[in-house]
Amino acid sequence: MNAVDALEEAHRIAFAPFVFQASVSLQKLGILDYIFDNRCQGGPTIHEISKELSLSPYGVGVLLEIAETSNIVEQNHAGQFELTKVGYFLNYNETTQVNLNFTHDVCYKGLFHLTDSIKTGKPEGLKELGSWDTIYEGLSQLKPEEQKSWFDFDHHYSDGIFNLAIEKVFRKKPKKIFDVGGNTGKFSISCCEYDDDVRIKIFDLPGQLQIAQANIEERELVHRITPFPIDWLSENPTIPEGADVVWMCQFLDCFSEEEIVKILSTCAASMCENAELIIVETFTDRQRFLSSRFILEATSLYFTVLANGNSKMYSAEVFHALIDKAGFTIEKDEALGDYHTMLVCKKKSA
């Protein structure tokens, strides 16, 4: 990269929040949709957009100017606008939409406190959402748009692999599964729909279990799925014995390395030698595309400033060491879909 290009990139970083907020406004005001819907014959002009959407030409103009230099839209010699490929993906790609809404509704204000979080090791930006020690305690109390964006983000990166995972989870026909960090109960419900005989315990914070319980009752599965309130950050958390499979999907990345070892060691103490621990994560060093790694590393900053102050998206190399330290061996390490890795672990022999 030459000096001119490097300086231009530096300026884009310096003004990145301006481009982000302009993009949000272009979406919320319907401008990007209107441009795309009227792309025939070269697209609409600023005055046509202004008239149709009841916005001032000034307002439409300042948004489209920054959008043009940010390669979101392009303008022809007649002053007509069309979406670029970047603009199309920004407005219509599901993953991009989930990421944008999560950033805007959940993270944006809190990120202002990132420097303080780096200094203190605490989620200093969480005060922008509520007065909790971690975001997980307050998920059930978030504002509706915040809660929706948080769950949309969380589910987008996990729900898609449930169908791929279930066949592997049931290859030995487990009768009792512990769903650790069960969130809204989606995986537990999917397991019950897959196998009529399986029984499941969901382990999570009380607030989260209220949401899961409502979904379980709606599916009439209360006789097969049992909630188990637990705070893994308490001094001596324990879980019952008897699981054939202990399942954790995108759960351990919510904790520090020390806390991960504590959680896994607690699980090991409850497991018999034939039980399996199945961990599914999106590891930073297992991503095929640079954009996927970028998303994960951005998510690490969410953990730093909003979630808990001390966790992140980890590499597989780090996880292998933590699993070994907690008393497990990895029997299978395999890709699951495009982004996830499944680790099937067994307790070490005494």
C-alpha cells in the first residue's frame, strides 16, 4: 500500500462511526430500499427520493454524499443513484443486517467505554444498557429492540448448525442430555423433536431460564425438559450426575480462560467415563474467510466492553489447552458447517 492509500484508509477509520450511522439512517429512512426498488432506467435522483419519502433534499443529500464516497451508492452524470454491490449487501445480506442491528442497538453506546474496560477488566460500557455485573443477568430486562437484536445475533451464528449437530449428538442414542448455557431452549427443543425418548436439563441463569421455560411450555415439553438455575461464576457451582452428553454451543466463549477451566472441571466431576462432552465454537483460527475472522474479533470487543470484561472469541489452539487442563481428552475435532468446530471430549481416566 502506498502512502496516499494508507492515509486514505486511516481517514476512513477516523470517521468510521460517521459512515456507520449514515448507513443506519439510510436504512431506517427507507432510502436504500427506494433506490433499489427504482433501479430501472438508472435509479432515482435526490429530489425524487426527497419527494417520495417526505424528506428534505438537504437531508437526503448529505447522507448520499458520504454513501457515495464510501462505495455504498454510485451516481451517474444525470444525478441518478444506484446501489453498489457493497450497498446491496449492506442492505439485503442477512448476516450483515444481523451484525449492523447488533452493533447499533446493543453495542454502539457502550463501545465508547472500551478504553476503560481495557484498564479495569470490567464491562464498563454495560451501564449504557443497565446496572448489572454482566449482560447475561440483564438479557431478560433489555428494551425490546435491544433484546431482539441481541438474540438475532446470537441465534444467527448458532441455529444454523443445530440440524448438522443433532445427528452427531445422537449417534450413540443418549437418553439424558445436559444443555449447558441453553439460552432460549432452542437446542433442547430440537433434541426432543428429533428423539421421543430423550430427557434434557437446561443449565442457565434464572432470567434466561424464564425465556426458555416459556418456549418449552409452548411446545408442551415440560415433562421432558427441566430447567436448572446456575451461576457459573459463583464460588462452587455444581451440576447433577447422570448425563450421557454434556452439550455446550457458543457458551464457553462467554468466560475467561480461568473460568472455562472451572466450568469444564465442574462438568468432569459429574460425568462418568462413558459420557461425552460436546463443545461447538467458532474459532478465530479456523475461519475460511477473512471477513469471518474479522466478525469474531469484533465480537471479542463486545465481550470486553459489554458482556463481562474478560472473555473473547478464542482460537482452537487455546481451547485444546484448556480442555486438557480441565481433565478431558479430545476424541474428535471436526468442522461443522462453514464456521463452527465440534470437539467431542471424554473424561481422562483416573
